[in-house]
Amino acid sequence: MEIEDNYLYTKEHEWVSIEDNMATMGISDYAQEALGDVTYVELPQEEEEVEQFEQFVSVESVKAASDIYAPMGGKVTEVNRKLEETPALINKDCYGKGWIAKIEVRDMDESTNLMSAEEYRSYLESLET
Amino acid sequence: MNPYITNTPQEVGQMLESIGVENIDALFADIKPKHSPQSFDLPAGLSEYEVVRRVTQLALKNNVHVVPFIGGGYYDHYIPTVVGALASRGEFYTAYTPYQPECAQGTLQALFEYQSAMCALTGMAVSNASLYDGGTALYEAMMMAIRMTGRHKVIMDGGVSPIYRKILKTYTHHLSYQFAETPVVHGQSSREEIDRLLDRDTAVIILQNPNFFGSIDDFTDIIKKAHSVGALAIVSVYPISLGLLKTPAQMGADIVTGEGQSLGLPLNFGGPYLGFMCTHKKYVRKMPGRIVGQTLDAKGERCFVNTLQAREQHIRRDKATSNICTNVSLCALQAAIFMAVVGKNGLKEMAQLNLDKAEFAKQLLSKIKGVEVKRSAPTFNEFTVHLPVDASHVVAAMMSRGFAAGFPLGRYYPGMERYLLVAVTEKRTKEEIERYAKALQEVLN
């Protein structure tokens, strides 16, 4: 199970990478593996305002359709249009080319509600037991 | 203990205790006494022959020999014998959804062909494998539009079947949606009132063609306006009329629904009927119901499977597109056979016959003193006539002369007690129409 060291994580298995006030997000390796082959990603609208932990994306795989929650609140500034044609990017490169959306963060303090890579690793271990 | 209820008295006690209710009566205290059964003391059973005799006696009370001129959304069309003969074959004769493609290819292919035919008929890109009936299909379409737009206001044209409108309101009774109904003026949708109501809170406008009064309309302008404020448009259609009329796709509709009874299903007492729903390809994942798709099997040969199931309730639980993922496969199968037998040109001819016979009936009826055939809007096979007396009295008198004369509009539209809705299908002969006109003349004099 791959975990990116510099990213932050949610209990719902989203990752987020924050640079200045711009948060890039996607789903973790654990999440993509649990979902199986991703067949469709319902992307949010650009310019849409989202709250932290609000459902704003859904990812459909051969097994299930799962809700994805915004790891940080703010305005969606960009979505990964490549996922429309190639949703499998989420399976192939979930921390890179499989990113889902960029959010202009409203309140940096919200990042304290997220887990570090280390904390996320322990969290995953706790799920397995 | 009742053999069908496996809870022991102890288990019942535990369950009641756990939810903090004293006894069974207290559990059902909310049900008013007038609605609860007076007694569970059922009579003793009868022998098979006694049952047959009793039911036959009851069935004889039905007057099945009247000539029907009644429509209102359900029509007396001819059903080729082959429809019943094929649909009742053992291979097909199951009402339940085929989950297992490895042993249900025939059914799945038939449903795929049903979907293809519905798309060809409505002009839309995708169809589901059917819903319960025209009313519930319209409800599902409305909910789909509400989900897609995130808005809560629904504009409903007054020409949409009053039965459907009641279904929508019943289903949403405990939800906070805002309904606005627009009037029908001279048989057609009020553009003025629709313009006034359409705004950025509007999720959807619901229209019907032909409308409940039989009038044909072209909704292109209304739908364009709806789209300009980001609202969607649903058009409920009468499939046989599409043999001649502009399709809802040509008018710009986002979702098309309707009652499929006219496509090879008999007029039973309310069902089982057939609800259909079609939409654009881009909305396919928002559409409720089952969809059969075509793919290749392991040997590279064409095969059929249920597809896009991840949006259905057995997988997506409370986030599913609908709490219904059942369909009426057997009825859809009958419709598929009907459409295949009648064919594209056959459907055109059939629609033309309906139109011509209805126009002939209009001519005859308009010659009767006191009868006014409403001509403010064009019609297909159903039209409204104004009578000098209460239409329900006329219907009763016509019944004793062997005719189901039509639908008395006062039943759903207060103030329209003297209006009768008359339907004329391809099955009505010239002679029947002439006899009908003669009988109406006698009844009115």
C-alpha cells in the first residue's frame, strides 16, 4: 500500500496536497484498490463552493459507486478533465495523473482536521485489525 | 402459531421492549380504528369448483361488450395475436428481472431490442428497460431532474394527466418541493403563465403531448425558454401518436416518459402497464431503472448484460438513483414484440388511421344539435366535446346503448361537467362511429 509522505489524508481515504492556498486532491491507493477498476468519475463544477467533508464527487467502479468528500473547503478552481476519457488514471497513478480536483482553500486551519501520512498509515493498520 | 409469521411470542416481546412499546396494539396506535381490520375471522375455504363458479359469476357482472370510445391515457388498440403467443412462451414467461446473463440471453436481448425501439420512437439516445407505468415513470423523471439541477421547483402543465399529477404529489407529499401548475387555455399550454413562472429556482417543466384534452402542441419554444434558465424539460408522450407527430427529441426534451400500454398491452383494470423513460446519453448515469447493454463475451461473440448497475440500490444503497430497480420485463417484452411486428411503416399507418377515424367522428358529432366539438387546437385520436347536459349522465345513458362514450372531464376538472373526452382508435369501424353518433343524438334528444 503506497502512501505519499507529503500529503494529508481523510478518514474517507481522500488525499490532499496543499501549496500556498491551492489544494490538489484525489483518492488514496487504499481507496482505488478497494474500488477496483474505475469506470466513471462524476466531476464537480468548476467555480463550485464546497465545505470541508462535503460530498462533491462520485467515483464509479465495476463494484460500486462511492462518494468522495472535499478534504478542504473552498472554491473548485480546476477539475481533471482527463478522467472523463480515462477514468483508469485513478487506478494507474492515484497520487499523480489521477488527481481529481483543485480547490482554492478558504481556511487553512481546516487542515488540522486531516491526518499526516504517518497518522494515515496507523489509521489503515487500525482498519485491518 | 401462524405458519407464515415465524416470530415467537418471546421474540415479539423482545422487539417491543427494545423499541419501548408496551404491546402490539400500542405499536399500531397511529392507525385509525376505521382503517384497521374489524376481524381476522376469515370464512372457511371453498372447493376449486366453488371458487371457479363464484369468480365466474362475479366476472359476468363486467360489461365487456361495450364499444369503447374512452381513452384518457389508456387506449383500445389492436394487439396482434403473435404478441401473446410469443410473450407467453416458457422461455420468456417470467416477470422477474434477469440477473444472470449466462442463462437469460433471450430475455436480455428482447429488453435490449425494446430499448432500441423506444429510442427510435422517441428520438432519444438511451432508454431504460422500463418502469411500472406512465405515472411512476413521470415521477422518476421529475426526481431525476431535481437531483440533476439541485433545484426544488417544479412547473407542471395543466394538460398533464390529472392521474399523473396526483401520483407526483402523493409521492412527494412529505418532501419540500414547490409545485406550480399552469393552466390550459383553448386546449394548449399557457406560454404566458409558464414564462412568468420559469426562473432560476425551476428544476423542471413537465409537459404532455397530446395533452389530457387530446390537443397536440409543439413545445419547442417552451423547452428553449426552460433551458435558458437552466431548467430541464420532461415530455410525457403517447407512443402511438409518434407515428405521425414531431418527436419529443425534436422539441428538445431532456427526459421523455410515457405509458406504454398502447404498445401491445390489453386494457386491464389499471395494469400491469408499462412505463417508459428515455433521455440523452450524457444523462444515462442519472437515469433510474435497469439498462440492458450489449457487449462481447469471452469468445468475442455478441451478448447482453444488465449494465451501469453501480447506480442502483442493491449497490449504491441510499445514494441510488431510485428506490426502484425492478421493471416490468414481461410488459416491455410485449411492447418489443408489438413494435417489431407492426414496424416503422405500420406504426405510421396505424397513427394515420387513428387520426382519420377521430376526424371522421368529429365531423359526425359536430352535426348533432347541442354538441360542440372543440377545435381550438389540433388533435390526434382524442378530442373534447361540449354537451348541453352533464357528461356523466350522457355516459350512463350511452352505456345502456352499448357504448363507453368517453371520459367525463368533470371528474377531474371542476367546472368541466359538460365536457366529454372522446377517443377513437384504429379499431373503431365506420359503422361503429356512425352508430355511436346516432346513439348520442338519441340520448341528447
